[in-house]
Amino acid sequence: MTAGGTSTTDEQSVRQRVFDILEHSRRRDVASRLIDSILILLIVANVVVTIGQFVPEIAAAYGDEIFAFDRLCVALFALEYAGRLWVAPEHLMLRDRSALGARLRFAATPMMVIDALAIVPWLLEVLLPHSELIPLTRLVRVLKLARYSPALATIGRVVAAERRALLACVIILGGVLLATAAIMFAIEGRQQPERLGDMSKAMWWAAAMLAKIGGGETEPVTALGRIVAAITVMLGIFCFALPVAIIGRGFYEEIRRRDFVVTFAMVAHVPLFAKLDAPAIAGLVGLLKARTVTPGTIIVRKGDPGDSMYFIASGTVQVAIEKGAVQLGEGDFFGEMALLYRGPRTATVTALSSTDLLVLDADDFLRLVDQIPSLKRHIEAVAEERTNTVS
């Protein structure tokens, strides 16, 4: 291998390792969890000291320290942003792009935009050093916490995915608000000029009726006004139930997408599947089911009927056989002999650590080996070797 080739390989190896740390490719990586904890503490501390900067007593006593700490945070946030851009080509969905194309595409993702916004306050302070309110823009950094909160990230993705439907709900709500306000103004405006005598007051009444199911002290005095009020209450239920239903459906779809992405990433980390292209891996995702087991869990028991085989995406398991115990780790598989030879389990397998598994049912196993003959040959070779070892 040439020196240039060696250099490229080393760079890719380092980039893959940085990717594993920053982007949680290996979810139980100690370094990844440590970096996450440090960044979370920095974000929270930066927001707290920014608030303190606008308390006169704190600013007078610790102004220089606050300024120095903020500059340290900016440097670390910028380093994190640059690191995430650098490892962008390692993302599974971006590997078919050039390095520059992958980075540009990744820079446009919502979380990367937020990471960029976290650096913007420093630029504004450099451009406008005499503005007393510019430091308030540092509070935007609290949005970075969404990266470390799966729930917040999920809500953001759901709202983004359903933005058109939610916009339609806002338009419907605005139309109902204006219509009911105009009708009530026309009917009750002269009877209650102090409360419904102009459109702004009527719109406030309509908003109160739609949002909290009641108009407070402003009650209609005419029969037609009471009918309009009753219809407004019912329309309010509809206007707020509709976006709830849309968001609920969005959460269901997002959970399905998340399960797909998690399984996709796990499949791609199994060496047996690593050389497959993205469409082939996507096809496998429909057959394989992700499962996580805790240390000490008995995954399969000797003598039980074999209805599935397992691929280890991360973690370690112990296979108890007559001649002793064998450990299997990331990239290995087990349970194949019961499927190949249509017999009971030949060994008991126990998780030694928290382990991510990909489970392949018997029917799907037959379908998969028909689709990928090389996979079948590899599994049969390993099964034969293990049979010889056991015997």
C-alpha cells in the first residue's frame, strides 16, 4: 500500500472513531457518553451565567469571569460543530455523496443549524461590541439540549414532518376566529359596546371561547348571540382536536421511522452485512428485529426449539457447550444450527454485557439466504465448523 493510501486509511479510521463518539454510532461508548455529559454541563452552565450577567450584582462581581467562560464555551462549541461536519461522510445515508456534498447536506439538518446558531452570538458581539442586549442571544444555546433529549428531538421531527397539516389547522383556526368574532360583533356589538363594541374586543371574546371553552364575563344577551356562542364552543373542540390527532399520528410514524433507522444502523455494523449497499440493507431491515438484552439474560436455552437466529450488533455473549464456554462479540452470530438442521438448540447462550441483537425468524431466514446465496454459504461454513468443535 502506498504512503498516500495509508494516510487515507488512517484518516478514515480516525474519522470513524470520532463519528462513533459524536454521533452515537456505538451507543454504549464510554467516550461518547463522557463527551455528551461535558457538553450538556457546558450548555446549562453557559445559559445560567448568561442570566447572571444581567443581574447587576453578579455582573459587577464576576463580569470578567463570565466573559472568559463564555469564550471558552464558544471555542468548544465551534470545535464540536467542526468535528460533526468533518465526520458527516460517515453517516450511512450520506455515504453515496462526495465528502463536500455530505457535509453541505448535513450542515442543513435542523440540529446542525442549531449548533451553528450557538456560535452566532459570539459573532454578533464582535460586530456590535457596545450593544448591551446582544449577550441575551446566547440563550439560544439552550436549544442544543434537544440533541441530548430524545423526546424533544422527536417532537421537533414530528412538527417538521407534519408542518403542512399543522399550518392548515392554524389557517382553519384563524378563519373560525375571524368569522365568529365578526358575527358576534354584528349581533352583540350595539348591545354590549364596552365588551363587544369593536373587532378587537370581539376577537378576544372569540379566542377565549375557542381556547378555554367559555367567554368569561362576556355573555351574549340575545338569543342569536347565545346560539353563535354555542356553535363557537363546538368549533373550538374541533379546532384543537384536529392538530392533536395529526401530532398523534405523527408520533406513531416517527416511532416507526426511528425503529427503522436504529435497525438500519445496527445491521450496517454487522460485518456480515457491512459490504451490502444501502438498498440491500434497507431490505434486510424489514426482516430483522432489533432487541437489547441486559447482562445475565439467557437469550436461548439448550434443548428449546429453534425458531430464530441472532446477530450481535454490539456487546458480548457466552455460549455454553459441553467442552466449555465460548464468547462471541460484535459481528458474530448464533442460533443458526437449529435453523439449518431443523433441530433443538444445541447450547445455552447468556448475555455477558448489555447487548444489541438483530433477530431473524426461521421463515425470514430461509427467505434471506435465498436472496443472498453468499450469506447462506458463510453461515453454513460457520455452522459446520461449530459442529466439528462441539463434537
